[in-house]
Amino acid sequence: MPQTQVLICHSLEELDQIAKKILHICSQEKIWLFEGDLGAGKTTLIKAISRNLGVVEAMSSPTFGLVNEYRSPQATIYHIDCYRLRNVREAVEIGIFDYLDSGNYCFIEWAERIVEIFDPPYWLVQIQTENTEQRTITLSKHE
Amino acid sequence: MITILAIESSCDETSAAVLRDGKVLNNLIATQSVHERYGGVVPELASRAHQQHIVPVVNQAIQEANISKNEISAVAFTQGPGLLGSLLVGTAFAKAFALGLNVPLIGVNHMKAHILAHFIADTKPNFPFLCLTVSGGHTQIVLVRDYLDMEVIGQTQDDAVGEAFDKTAKMLGLPYPGGQYIDRYAKEGNPLAFGFPDVNTPDLNFSFSGIKTAVLYFLQKNTKENPNFIQENISDICASVQQTLVRILLKKVRKAAERYKIKEIAIAGGVSANSGLRKTLQDMALEKKWNVYVPDFQYCTDNAGMIAITAYYQYLANDFVGQDANPDPRLRIA
């Protein structure tokens, strides 16, 4: 039974606080899979978390480039987007294990396409859209 | 005589080009036809498949340019930004090739190369000029003072504009990448049929993730009332979204042009193929008395021709790297 916690984000103004809470709960593990529909705010949440890890540079979506890499004095972060990957083989060919085994933070969007690749322990961060502003964020640890 | 072999492998495409004295002789991208000669298959997306493409593509570029390997004065490669695994293949190949020929190496910045692609054609922009670089992964306004003197004066804070096109297409049920389908449908549609709000971003920066969400909610609301809403209105939806994205891009270009008092305006990157962007830019240029530069389509998307022309100017400036050069996925325009 995975360890699960539920957070409610009522508006964008609360996002920074939510990001801090998530880091507090999850930062023991470095691999986090983000699930949520198009427009749920996966990239927005990952940006907020990364800002709290000291990233100051402009952050953009990695859908086209597959992996964006950010560094701060506190952490190296790989922001990975599996949206364009069709199968496990393609994930292996882009070198996904090099990132997963690096010991650095890996924030991964659309991981459900290749979920069999991820060995526990990792955190699953599910974002559910309640209305235009409100999101329910479910954190579950897979061990 | 300066002869440069250039290799691009930053993302999906493996490409090779040969340049002689500032003129790009050819620009080959690994395609099925290149591969059929060698009995191989080209996977659509597999960065490590660059390994399979690189030898045939380089071979063909050298053959078609009708040069001998011994005439090559330098080997150029994309050093970044891009996907590490992909960049590594081009870097390792270029290093080995240069070492074998005992010629210098030139590490090229992919984003600068998109801009310098304008110097492949006969009509070249005059310095200083502004370049709007728009693609699936990037959205930037760059102030170009000289070949190798550039400054990013505005960029996206979240999604690239190409991603906004592609994800809108996805929501409309069009295949990925769907930017080109949006463009096609938009030609038949009314750009003022539906309104999407501009996102106010500071200064010369952009934001496109809000538009994506606005389109999503708009489609959800309307398909709830009419399940056939998308099918019945696809041209108008595409035209309206495209008009919104183009308007946001050009608003900042106009602002940059006024601020820097520059009338030489260029566009680069894959999205510069978008006909709505081209047309609106041309209209604005007439009104503002700008000179507008749009590269040939083959030099808009990722290609080695643009790496070759950039390497040529680096060669003239004595800007080489050693055998210890590494790819840098995070490379920025300084």
C-alpha cells in the first residue's frame, strides 16, 4: 500500500506554498512522476518546485527537446517529458537511464506512457483539475 | 579556400552539410531515401539512432559536394543546446573525424545557427537586426549586432510557441506534431470568429501555457453544449488560435523594434514556416517600413547548413575548440 498524501491548491497564489510542502514530503526520493491532463499544470508545478530548489533561469517546456536541464547551487534537475515517446525502446534510446541513475532530481511528465521503466522507489504526483483555479494534488510513494 | 564539414544532431534530425568559402554547397538530412541506400530504416524518434544515420549522411554530403576528405579545412558540430545523448553522437563523430584529418574543430551554438541561417541566401540582413526565433522548443527575440555578437532580449517563460500550436492541434484531435495542420485549416477560417485573451508578460518576454489552457477550457465548454463543435468549426478555431499566437509574437517584435530603433527584422526556426506569421509580419513590415527576412524552408527547421555557415564565421574569427570539447545541453546565447 503506497504512502499517500493529498494537498489542495485553491489558486495560483498558493502554488509556492504547495511546492514547499511537496518538497518537504518528497525530497528523500529524486524521481518524481507527474500525472495530469493537458492543461492541469504539470509544468507550472514543476517550475514552482524548481524555483524552491534555487533555479532562477527561465524554464520552458521540454516537450520538443525531451529533456531540459537546470542547475542551482542546491540541485541539478532534469525536467523530462515523455509526451513524444511512443514506447520504452525510444525512452532507452534517448538515454533515460543516464538521467534516472544520475542521483539528480528527475521530474517526469507523461511517464504513464512508459511506466514499466521506472523502478521504485519514486513519488507519483497526480494533479486533478477541480475547476479553472483549484487542483487536487495526490502524492503517493511507490516502494 | 575554406571548406567546412558541418554536423547537426541536437534533437531528432541527423544532418550534414558542406560549405566552401561562405557558400553552403549542400544540406542533407537523414531520411528514408538516404537510408535505403544502406539497407537501413530510419526510426522517427530515437536520438541514439543518430549513430546509425551519421556515417551515411556525412558520406553522402561529401560525395554530393564532390570534394575529397583531404580538402576539408575544419569540422563543425552542434555543441548545444539539445538532448545530451543526441549531441554526444555528433560531438564524438566530429572529434574523431577532425582528429583523423588533423584539422581544427568548431563547436557551434544551435540557437545562433538558426539566426545565421539568414546568411546562406543571397539577400542578407544588415547589422544590427532583430531575429524572432520560433520553434517547437524555443521562442526568443535576439538582438544581432554582428555575426557572433548576439543578445537575447526576450524569451518564453514557459512553453514555446511551436508547442502551443502542436498542443492545440492535439486537443482538436489532429496528429502530432500538428502545427502544420493548424496552418492549413486556418487558411479557410475566420481569425476573428473566437477571441482568446492576450497574456500580459513583462517586457519582451512571452508566455504560451495560458493560451493552451484557455483553448482547452474553450473547447471543453463548447463541446459540452455541442458535441460536434470541433468538427463544425475547426477552420475558425484554427484561424482564431493562430491569429492569437501570431499577434502575441508580433506585439513583442514591434515593441523590440521600437525600443532598439531597428527596421531590419528576421524570423527563424520551424514556426517561421507558418503562413499566418509570414503574412502578418509582411503586412506589419509595410506599415512600419521594415525590411523582413525569412529563410528558405530547408533552413528553418534543424539542419546542418546553418551550422556550416555559423562555423564559417567562427573560422574567420579563429573561434575553435579542442579535442577536449564537450556537448552542453544547456548552452545559451551569451
